[in-house]
Amino acid sequence: MPRRANNSSTRAQGTRRPQRRKDVLHRQGGHRRHDFRCVGCRLVVSLDAPGTIHRNHCPNCLVSLHVDRRIPGDRAAACRGRMEALSMSVRPDGEWMIIHQCQSCGELSANRIAGDDNALALVRLALKPLRDSSIAHRTLLQL
């Protein structure tokens, strides 16, 4: 196979060819706008979730970030701490909620489950108080 001619003599010594623009990943409205990377399992998660308007937790490991202050989707919290799934709750209408606790500031929040959440992770979370009796004991002591 013939070698290509060395064209380095035509370019100034030490200058490099400019890189292509990577606007596929970074442009406004690109596909990254609708994704986030989970702080727990590092999964790339789409913001589109069946059953909820504002995706705020990973469907795989149920970990979230403290981004909402008072209204779901406002993204006004300054904390930005990691929120661990603590327990489950059920509304009077039968809707399941995940109770998250911020590891930085300790705030609790209730988040709707999404239709694509990992069913095994949800069942493990629901059974957590039965498995670990110290959780109920610590909660009673705090009251």
C-alpha cells in the first residue's frame, strides 16, 4: 500500500488542525437535554417517564438529586445533594410514593413512582422496614 505524502511542510510547524464541532452532543435542544446521569448507578436516564410529568429519580436504583424545592419540577433547590430512597408510602387514592431523604441537608420528600421503575427495587424498598427493625426503632425515638 503506498504511503501518503507528508504534507506537514505546507502547514506551520506546531499548529494542529482544528477539531470538528461536537454540536451533536452539546447544541441547544440536542438529545442530552432530555437525559441525566444517575448519581447512584451512573445509568443515563431519560426525563420522559410514564405516569409522571417530572422525572426526578433513577428508575433502576431509585436514587435522586435534591433539585426541587416546593413544587415538583421547579428545580429551585440550592442543595443539589444526593437523595436516597428511604421508604414507600401510599396515598389515599392508592398511588405509591417513594420517600427520599437528602444526604446533605436531611430534608424528606415524597415522589411519585414512574411506570418504568424497577419493580424489584420498589418491592425491596417496601419490605425494608420488615427486614430492618432498627429503622422503625430510630424513627420512634425521633418522635
